Amino acid sequence: MPFRFLLILLALSASPAPAQDLAGHGGPVRALALLGPRLASAGFDQAVILWNPATGRAERVIRWHQGAVNALVALPDGRLASAGEDARIAIWGDAEAPALVLEGHSEPVAGLAARPGVLASAAWDGTVRLWDLATGTARVLQGHQGNVNAVAFLGDVLVSAGQDGTLRRWEADGTPATIAEFGFPQNALLALPDGSLAAAGVDGTVHLVQPDGTQRAVHAAPRPVVALAASPDGRTLAVASIGGGVSLYDLPSGRLRHRLDGPGLPVWSALFAADGRTLWTGGQDRRVRRWDAANARPLGPLAPEVEEALPAGLDRHGAEVWRACQACHALRPDSGPMAGPHLHQLFGRRMGSVAGYAYSERLAQGDIIWTPETVADLFTRGPDIVTPGTRMPVQRVGNAEDMAALLRFLEAATR
């Protein structure tokens, strides 16, 4: 099955996960990146969320892309690059709008890599592009046959992996040299500190490839591998698959050290913290999970979740549905700043009317009064349909019992 259609199929099968982990996305978490002390996550809900691990709260929600966000990378200058299904790349600073928009790809962008002043992108239009971040211009590199799924920098050398099963090194003049051929599409690529590469394919195999093309397999499983991560010292490799498993290998020996006991759903993204002791994963269950890389035990949310004291007698079912909202919204007006406005006295309130909150242009129009009926419409059709242009992640509640429970909860909890 082509990788593109595999992504679409899996995106339709999200299911709930245990409540131990941080929720905020409305779809699978496709990409992770570290921005100093903050963590960025992105997914199929078209949103990028910036988390503060010290509080466990979402500080900012960016919803600018018109489609799934497939890739994130932290730039050396402290900014963030995002790219996705809409074939566009955005460079983010502190402003609400992108500092720079890079356009040129004609199909979804699947991978990003950065070095000072330069951004590389891999796309399903069969090309790799090298962007000059000072001018916004790009060199177009062609050589793969079919989708290009990943890029990585080995020092100043750019390497890419594609649907054609090859790893290609790009020479200074833009010509490709084939490093390795695997015979199966390659989904993920990682440059390791020792100068080698890790490449993962749909056949469930991860290869370590030396600069001279010498290769050996360190992971073989029946399910496609879709994400790789390495600790900063290069001594631990994390391998994530659509089967829901994450395996940790010692490098350079290739010895399997641990398997993480995940939710049994596809794991789309993985990232080590700067200290190498913590591993974050994002998956089909819409959660960002945190693990102790030394013993493979779950650490729960990014930080202890900040839970408001809820009045007695609230609908328990509704409170569980509410967990997907509480990363961005508070129920009380005195709970401190969050990514979304507080919901105190929600019903009967005009959209965009909380004083001091910087609403998106669409919500600031204030043309909806929040009632059980309008809230139900928002989460049935989705914020992207009801309030196009909002920064809110695309959340939908498709189960009638869940919707009724959420409305009961909100009616009682927001009075």
C-alpha cells in the first residue's frame, strides 16, 4: 500500500487512550520538536501546539496550515519551521503570523531538516528543496522516483530517503549519489553523531548505514516503522512503528534494551530531551507521552497536569470527554493564562467576548452565541467548518453519548 494512502487510512482510525497522558490535539500527533524549554507538537488536526513542560499546559496553538501538519524542526536561530499536507512551509517566531512562508512544492511536505541559514524539505512531488532562509529562495533537487519522505543533514551534507527505497546524498552541484538501496519504501531517516545514518522502511526494518554504504539491520518487525529518534550522545536509538510499539536500542552495538509498553496504536513521532533521559512520543491516540528512557517506564504527562478542582456531582463521562479540552481552556476566570480563553459562564456568552484574550480574527467577529446547540454544532462539524480561520485544533465529537455527556458537564462546570 503506498505510504500516502496508508497515512490517510490510519488517520481515520483514532480511538481514545488511557487518561494518564497530556491531551490537546484533535488527531494523531505526527511531529515533535524541542524549542529550548518548550515542546512543540503537530498533527493531523492541522494544529501546532507549544507546550510548557513546567506547567503541563499549552501556551500557544497555531492553526495556519490547511491540512495535516507532517513535520516540525527547530531552527538554529531559535525559530520553528512547520510543513504539511498543504505543500507549504512556515517559519514561526513570536508573532501570530509566520515570519516567512516558503512555497514551491506541489504536493505534501513530509520531512524537514535544518542547519544554520538553510532548511531542507522532502515532499511527495518527488523533489528535495534547499531553502535559503535569508532570501526565501530554493534549489530544487531531483533524483528520487516517487515520494520523498525524509531528509537529514550529516554536517553540511544533505541526505534523503524516498518511496523508491533509496538513500541519496546530494553533491554540491545538486546531483544525487545513491548511498544505499533497500527495495522497500523508506519512511524515516536520522543522522547519528558518529557520522552514520539510520533509515526505516515499510518492511519494518531499520538499517544503520555508514558513509561508504556499508549497512546492517538493527530492527526487524512485521509492521512499518514510521519514526526514529536518537539521544543527543547517539548511544540510544528509538524505533516507533504503526503497530504501537517503541523499541530502544543501544548503539553502536545494536542490542535491544527495552520495548515501551504503549497503547497499541500507531506511534507517529518520537523525540529525546536534551539530557537524553526522557523520550517523548506522539501517536494515533492524540496524546504526547513521556517515558523514562533508562527503564522504559511511562512518566505520565509532560509535567503533572494542572487539574482544576471540579464541583461535586459533575458528569463523570463528560469530564473524561473534557480532558481533550483542558490543555487549552480553563473553567474558571482566575486560572491564569492558557492557550484558549476560559469557559466560565460559557452558555449565553457571545463568541470572542472574554476581555483580555487575543482572539483570532474569525472569533473576534462575535457572531455566535454559545448555547448547548451551538457548542454541539462546533464539535459535530468541527471548528474548521463552523469558525474557519480559528487557531483551535480540529476537534470533533462523533459519538452522540459523548456529546451529550460533554454538554451536561459544561452546563454544570461553567456556571
